[in-house]
Amino acid sequence: MTTKTAWFKTWFDTTYYHILYKHRNDEEAQHFMQQLIQYLKLNKTASILDLACGKGRHSVYLSSLGYQVTGLDLSKNSIAYASQFEEDNLKFAVHDMRETYPYQFDAVFNLFTSFGYFNDDNDNLKTIQAVHNELKSNGVAVFDFLNASKARENLIAEETKVVDGITFELTRRTDQKFIYKTIDFEDQGEHFSFKEQVRCLKLEHFKSYFEQVGFQLEAVFGDYDLSPFDVINSNRMIMIVRK
Ligand SMILES: C[S@@+](CC[C@H](N)C(=O)[O-])C[C@H]1O[C@@H](n2cnc3c(N)ncnc32)[C@H](O)[C@@H]1O
């Protein structure tokens, strides 16, 4: 029997993913981290797990503030890149977020819609349970998810983006469960086709996961300035939960 490799294992591991999204920059990541740190009032020596850290843009900044930071991601290439920044207080490793990492932290951050990729909804719950296991008692977790309601309302069906000389043709559609994106392009005479899918999870879905694992929902913000969440207008749905 052949098992098809899950899309999130391949697409996020390509250089093309990083080319297409290169505008998601360090400045935005640092601004968000400043707001979050101010809100959370973490102890200066706190340990932070950046779960699905990508190339480590949040991890690197958090470690520069003195926190003990671990960045985990499924993408071997992203972790290989991030590892060049390792310090005494900054470590990276390849890890699947559905499995419990065998250490506990004061805070776990899951940033920039690094959630809701799985076909099986049990994997979402498994991930939330793993985050719960990875926290010390009274630890805090942050889930920075897109506002799926607004994203669905404002879906751009077709879009062309030219980045670094590559023409990316993007299509988007939605059904009851997911927002789907296809990414097609040519590079050096070869055609490539990838997809992304993110589950349309609303606040009530997350509340159900949180309740099932024993998390207390403390606050919900709607953007990186930490304005209150509004289901019609907010771009983000940033949930702060306590163990
Ligand atoms: C949208 S990117 C965000 C990356 C990073 N947090 C940032 O803001 O730059 C999503 C990340 O989730 C990672 N990812 C996808 N599925 C994963 C899994 N099952 N376990 C761990 N990481 C995963 C991808 O490799 C990718 O780096």
C-alpha cells in the first residue's frame, strides 16, 4: 500500500514556500512578540516553546530578549536553516506537533496559522493535548490562528504573484471544512503544483478543544496590536490559554 505524503510535509519544506511568503518579515514578528511579552509578563528567565517555528523568526527574537527558547518544526530544511542561529538559550529540532515533546515550558507559542492543516480533526485535538502536556502547571499557550470567518468572506479566487522572477498562480476556494489554496508555477522549465489547506476553525471549535484538554481560555485578540477579537472585522484570532 502506498501512502500519499501529507501536503504540509512537502510544501513547507520547499524553497518556493519561503520565496512566495518572503514578505512575512521579521519586523512583523518582532512587533507581535513585543506586544505579547508585555501582555504575558513572563519572567525574564522563562522557557518558551515556539511550536511550528518555521525558519525561527520569532524564536531568534525571543532568545535575543534573554528567554530560553526551543523552536520545533516538521520541516527539516527550515530547522537546518534556523540552526545557524543556535545559542546557549536557543535550540531547534525537527518535531511533529501532534506528538508531545518530552520537556515542559513556561509558555508555548503556535504562531501565524501553524494549525488546522490535518484532514483528521482528531489530529487537531492531539496537537492541543500535546501543547497542554508541554506546559508546566499554570503555563500559558498562545494560538495565533487566522479569523476563518473573515478569511472565507474575503477569499480571492484567483491571484498572480511574481516573486524573485517566479510567477505564482494562486487559486482559493472553500467548503464547509477547509480553505484550499493551490499554488502553480514554472521554474527552470519545470512545472510545480502545491496545495495548502487550513480548517475553518471558529472560536467555538477551539473552545471545545480547550475544554477537552483542561485549558482555561484567558483572552482572545484580533490582531498583532492585541486589539479585542471581533468576528466580522478581525484578521487574526489570537487565543491565550492557561494550564
Ligand atoms: C505558516 S508556517 C509558520 C511558520 C512560523 N511560525 C512563522 O511564523 O514564520 C507553518 C509552519 O508549520 C509547520 N508545520 C506543518 N505541519 C507541522 C507539524 N505537523 N508539526 C510541526 N510543524 C508543522 C510548517 O513546516 C511551517 O513551518
